[in-house]
Amino acid sequence: MADETYIPGDHWVICDRTGFKVRASETRKEWNGLRVWNKVWEPRHPQDFVRGRADDQAVRDARPRQEDVFLSPGDVTPENL
């Protein structure tokens, strides 16, 4: 601690990120509630504000499954279709 002099209204705090003892006037509060030293303060990442979009996954022009048709040996095409 380089300067331990008394400054009225400026108390000492412990930085939540570094653990250093710093003056309250040299700290900032982050978005997650941590009180950190000005030199290590980080803003919230812009990617945290991106919202997802609804994805329509409905099948267009859906048709029912066709009935299975099995051919006997020697058959070329199915009958009665």
C-alpha cells in the first residue's frame, strides 16, 4: 500500500476480482454486482443482449406416409395401385 494517508469520505475497500486494498473512489460496480478496481473493470459483453428468434420448424406440404407395397419374386410392378 503506497499511500496510507487519511482521506475524509474515501474509505478502503477490497476489490472483488483482485483482492487488492484500494480506495472506494477508485472502484466501480459491475453488472454482476462485483465492486472492482477501475483498472480491472469490464463492461457487460454485447453478446449477452442478443435475443433468439423463433424458428418455424413446421413441415410445409406434408403428406401422409404411403402404405408399404411388397413385390413377389418375378413381379415387375405392383398391381392395384
